[in-house]
Amino acid sequence: MTRAYKLFNDAAEGGVIGKANEPVALAWQKAYEAAQQAGLQGIAVEEAYFEVRLH
């Protein structure tokens, strides 16, 4: 999970990731979107802020 998160953040901030790491970064994005949908289910808001803390 840590690797996926870091790769996604690097790409989101304009960093370049190799083709070999692209599926890992995209997996993070899919997991984030699924968590967002689950978190918003049943409440009347359109957006939410999620913070990930790696320990």
C-alpha cells in the first residue's frame, strides 16, 4: 500500500513513473475512488476529503 500511495502521489505531482509501476499507481486511484464512494454512501454530500497517514 505504501508503494502504491507514493507512486500515485509522485505521478499526481507531475513526477514520472515507469511503465512497470503504472499499474500500481492506478490501483491506488481505483482504491481511493472505491473508498470515496463507500464513504459517501447514504449521506447528502457530493465531496469528501480523505487523508492517508502512513506510519
